[in-house]
Amino acid sequence: MSDNFLQEFNDLRSRVEKLEGAFPKDEEGLLDYSTHKKFHKESKQAKEDFKKKRSDIIKSLVEWACIAAATILLSHLIPIDQSIISNIPK
């Protein structure tokens, strides 16, 4: 056999071993394709859930920042009656 054929054969065998390594094995030692597929499906769902939660948190932070900015702005624009402040018990 030629050296080129042996090299290609060894490369192919190496690729197959790497591919098989991506799949877990079941109780009988056989490749478990369904578990591999389930893992990727759950991983994809977890990423989508994380993005949704992150989006909700950012939305909430922006809402609170707008409320805080509006409160500060309005507190400077609306004069406060000093008689109300002087009647607050200390």
C-alpha cells in the first residue's frame, strides 16, 4: 500500500474517533445519539432563557433609571412649599 493511502486512512480513522467522541455512550457501550441531540436542544433553550432574563433585567433597569431621572428633574422644577417641610416632625 502506498504511504498516501495509509496517511488518508489514518486521518479518516482519527476523524471518526473525534466524531464518536462527541456522542455519549449508553449502558451497552453504544453511541447514544438521542442524548446528544437532547443536550443540544437543552443548551439552546438555556441560551434563549438567559437572553430573555437578561433582556427583562435591562428593561427593568432602564425603567427605574427613567423614573429616577424624572423624579430628580421634577423635584427641581416643582417648587416645594417650605411650610410643608417645616411642619414635618423631626
